[in-house]
Amino acid sequence: EVRLVESGGGLVQPGGSLRLSCAASRFPFDDYAMSWVRQAPGKDPEWVAGFYVQSGNTYYAESVKGRFTISSDNAKSTLYLQMDSLKPEDTAVYYCAPGGSTLLADPFNPWGQGTQVTVSS
């Protein structure tokens, strides 16, 4: 089975930083776009950022532009999300998922367990 394992979440104060990782197994990582999606309690999932592996193009939701950076280490089949200047509204469970900015056009079915990010004083 394909595995996506998210890690790197935690508790951080507003203005702080976290670096999330998504390790993929049995997955043609360089053939796919990959995205980060987050879901806060009681809210619909929100697409955050996408990375198109072959082109290297990146895309971001307006809410995180200038603060988050998505990147990929193809040799390690790992996707990253560097999060700076974190705000309380960034609090959510973060998931990685195959697909680009349109992936939420279909019902979101996480492939991993996600990693909790909590931004609070």
C-alpha cells in the first residue's frame, strides 16, 4: 500500500516557525503534484500549497502566501512545508496528499494521519 507519513507538527507561539515533512513510500513521487491540506476542528479542509514535482512550480493559498514554503526532496520521496510567522488561525491538522490545487474538487480522503499544528500563546 501507498503510505504518506506526516510529521513535524507541534505547539508553537504566534510568530514562530515549524517545518512539516511528508514521507512517501511505494509512490511515484516525481510523477505527481503533491499538496498540503489542512483541516481545523469543525471546518472544511483547506488547500494550502502545491508542488508540481517535474516542473518545480509551487502554488499557495492566499492565506499563507509569503509565510509558507513548499518544497520537495525527490531523492528522499519527501515533501516539506516550512511555516514561518505562524498565526493562531493556522491551527489545524496538516495532511499531505497527491494532487494539485484542484484536489479538493473531490471529497478529501487523507492518505496519512496528518500532523497537528497548534499556534497559541
